[in-house]
Amino acid sequence: MQFVNDLCVVGGAGHVGLPFALVFAEAGLRAAIYDKNKSALDRISSGTVPFMEQGAEPLLRKALAEKRLALSDSPRIVGESRVVVITIGTPVDEFFNPVFKDIRNCLAELKPFLREGQVLVLRSTVYPGTTEWCARWLRENGLNIPLAYCPERVVQGKSIEEIKQLPQIIGGVTPEGEREALNLFKKISVETYLLNPIEAEFAKLFTNAYRYIHFATANQFYMIAASAGVDYPRLLEGMKFHYPRLEGLPGPGFSAGPCLLKDTMQLNAFAKNQFDLGAAAMNINEGLVMFLVERMSAQWDLKEKTIGILGMAFKPENDDTRAALSYKLKKVLEFNAKAVLTTDPFVRTDPALLPLDQVIRESDILILAIPHRVYKSVDFLGKPVVDAWGFLAKEAGL
């Protein structure tokens, strides 16, 4: 059976899908992207990556020039592609329960374009058992299509590099699904490790939950030390000085973004709300915002102060604001302070952001929400700077 494209990435204009498509196009495959975001597709077709991703833009322009990348906002392109990679996962709702609507709707939309000879790969994080549910859905709808869960394992912003370097976990539903997934990832010469589908799903969730708990440990240490009047960055430096058993202990700071909290809460839902470590990590990481505001309130009369927030992305050197704790901080401060100003050197989606020099000039107190490298050499005009990260040379004593 003939196909126009070697693979098609569903939701392929996003952070997970576009780097994946570009890596395989670089490997010589003809890749396609199906996405409903026409604005993002227009930018991609012009050779511009619509978000920050190291090394992506040269690969994009090369793929377009060599006609190895097709773009469409119609699901018909899925029917022209042998391997269909779905980057739709299971988010959580306001009660931190998994939402299956997106994956169900995706499969229903693709159904008219799925046929024998294709292979289906799930790429995004999903609730345990979702892959087997998809396999049942395929069977019940008369579709004999091999299926595998192959989770992305990359750090956002370094996806191009890490897709080609990190071992790929493969959870085939059937031996055929496993074999087809192995053949796909052989195209980019990465190591692979075989698990069954639910093991692969847990592998992804456990990894993100472990990292979230790891960051919560650092944040709780910081809050305990700060409450005792101890300079935690200095303490941490001493703890780790030539001491290999603490090499992996991170510093404190906002732990946020579209994955870590969500995936921790998916595990908590699966464990019937008995994942106590995960729940505690959420309380600590989310609670860091209130901890900082309370300490600021104890030192200054915030209702008389304009507060400037430096950094609104969810992590350094990034432009993604999804689930960024900087915005939670902004909401809390808007209730407590006279005024709140915000700035970020990378974010382009928030019209409320102001130039850095204006925020510094007009603020009474500054708070380093995200430690972008540019802030290291900034003149803060003698204004106090709250820096939980320990990023700046001069601390504000908080």
C-alpha cells in the first residue's frame, strides 16, 4: 500500500510534535504535520518556529527546502501517512482528575482516515491504561492497526538534541506494534528499551513525579532555612561543596509548567488520592508563592509598594507561560500590593508585559520569579530584589 508521507504528527505544530517531525525529516523521512492552529502552521511554512527550541529553525528551513515536510489543517493528510504519531495526551481538570475527552475526540476525528497498513504511535503523557483503551477502540471500530506508546522524554527547549540522544521507551500493544515502533526509531539510531504499554505509561509519569518531588524537597529546605533566618543559597553551596552524594540536589525556585504537576496529579488520581508524596510536593511547590508574599508582607507594607516581577515564563531561557507560577504570584500580589508590573525577555504572548528598564524604574521592590540569564548583569538601581533562587550576587535577605 502506497503512502505519500512516511509519518504524520497529529498536533504537530506544538512543543512535542514539531521537534519530532523535524528530527525524522532530517533523518530522510517525509514528515507531515496535522494541526488545527492555522496561525502556527503559517509561521512554520514561512520557516519560523513558533516557540523557542534550540536548533529547530535550521532543520525546519532545510526540511521545507527539501520538501520533506508537509503541513495541513485538514485530517485528510493523516490518511496519506503510514505512521501516525498522536501528540494528544490526557490533561487534568480543575479537580486534578484525568480528562479523556481530547484523546477520544482525536481518534473519532481521525477514524475516517485510518486504514490497514498504517501504524499508530502515542507520544504524549497519558493516564495509565489509556494505550490499552485506544487499542480496544481501534478493535471495536474495525481498525486492525498496530499501536505502541512511545513517550517523549525530553526537556522542553532541547527536544531536537534529546530526541536524537536519549533512549526511547517502547510499549507495543502487540508484537507487531512493538516491531513497527522499533523500526521507526531505528531511523534516528537511538537506543530503545521495551516495556509493555502500562509500564511505559508509568515510566513517563513516575519520571515527572520524581522530578516534581525532587524540586519540592529543595523548596521545603529553603522555606525551613529562610524561616530560621539562614542564608539558604550559602548553606546549599556548603552542603554540596565537594560532596558527591548531594550533587543532584537542586536549588529552590518555582517548579511549574505544563507537565510536572499535571503528571503528579494523574498518578494521585490513579492511586485514589493516596499518593501522599505527590500531594505534599504540590502543596510545597505551589505554596512557595504564598511563602514569599508573606515574607515580603512582614518586611514591607505592600499596599504602599509597586512590585515588579522579573520573568513570566515557566522556566529560564524559555518563552512558554503555560502553568507558570509567575502568574499565580502576580494574582496574589495584585490583591496585596499597590500595583504589580511584569516583564520577560522571551514571552511574546502577554500584552501586559513591560520593558525591563521601565519595570525596574517604576517598582519599589523587585522579585526574581524566573532567573533568565539576562538578569545576572542588570542594574537594579539599588532596589531590593527578592531572589529565592539564589541567582543574584546580592540577596534581599528573604
